[in-house]
Amino acid sequence: MARIYCIANQKGGVGKTTTTVNLAAGLALVGQRVLLIDLDPQGNATMGSGINKRELPLTIYDVLLESATIPEAVQKSGSGGYDVLGANRELAGAEVELVALERRNERLRRALKVVDGDYDFVLIDCPPSLNLLTLNGLCSAHGVIVPMQCEYFALEGVSDLVNTIKQVHANLNRDLELIGLLRVMYDPRITLQAHVSEQLKAHFGDKVFNTVIPRNVRLAEAPSYGQPGVVFDPTSRGAVAFVEFAQEMVAREKGPALADIR
């Protein structure tokens, strides 16, 4: 049975797509079967996986409107070693079309049942807002991974997202929980970031992942080459950190013995 995770944060520019793409590639590197679902009309996770969003014959848009199944629409990330259900600008119109449909927030959950046994992990890259697309992701998922920078404004965003997760859990998806907070773009030389990091650990305890993703130029450069950072420069600090994060995820879900598979 696949473990389904939304990578979400209602604040923009916090590294959601970078986290989704590199976690997918990291999990593939340690022997996991991974499906990445791009739920953002910008299609950045699609492009960052080496897939041209403008040339996709079928996308998540078609899946949500039930004109295609996931196996029909999925593409292979040649560089990342995982499957991608891509997105492009068409997805922006899906929200308007979904409003009039029955069980509109459950479209993705129903579609994922077809591939439940085909993957170990399904990662959903959510847009930076709470809309019908994000709601479809949250209603499909077992949990939410929240990438965040260690800054004070980010703390407010996390508080809002935690409340959203609680509401969805109570009303729409009893399986949904906060899996953990991932500290990204971290620079230990900045006193403020170290201080906020300690606050996070004090408040959220073991919900803060042990892995910390450092600020790293090579991760930022990788999408322009259509590759995840862990493939573009495997020896960079950011790439090494994401592989460690993938191992931590596998250890949490399947036990430490499987996390060391290469």
C-alpha cells in the first residue's frame, strides 16, 4: 500500500517544489517506487523532473476530470528514476470546472486507488494556497510534510496550516495528519534561524525532522537543467541532505533496515 504525502505550505517561496522533486529522487535512489503528482498549474515539479509540460498528452487535469486514469497519464522522469503525473496551465481551469461536480474534493483520492499497489510513496506538490486542488491533495493523503524556512513569519504560516490539517482531518479525511516539519534553506551562521529552529523543536518535538536541508546554490541551479538536485550534483551538500531525508522517511515508515538500501 502506497504512503501518500502532500508537500504543502500556504506560504509561497519556501521550497515546496524543490523538496518534492528531490525527495522523490532521493527515495528512488534508496530503492523505493515513487509517484510524484504535480498539483500546481505552474508545472514546476514537472519541469524540474525533466518533463516538458507543454508537450504532455495527458495531465493531472485529465485525471481530475476523469477523462484519463493515472496509468494512462503518467510519465517517467528519466533523470530522477520516478514516475510523474504532470501539470501545466490547463490545471488552472480545473478548479472552476470542479466546482459544479459531485464529490469534487475526492477526485484524486478515487483516482489513486487504481495505483495503490504500484508505488511505495506518492508525493503531491501542492500550490501555495488552500483551493480545490490543494483540498484534493489533502483528502487523498495520509499526511502532510511541511517545508519551512526558520524565520518568524514562517511560524505564523505553519500555525495556519496546522489548523487547516485539523479541519480536513475532522471533516473530510480521518487519515490525515501532520507528518513533520522540514527545515529548508537553513544557514546555521544566522542566529535568528538557529533560534527559530530551537523554537520549532521545543514546540513540535518529534514532528520536526532530524534532517536539515542547507541553503545550497546547486539545488537552485538543477531545475534549469531539468534534473533533481540529487542527480544534478550528487556530492553537493543539498543533495546529500535530501538523500538523508529520504532515508529518514523510509526509516519512519518501513523501519531502519530498509532505509539503507542503495
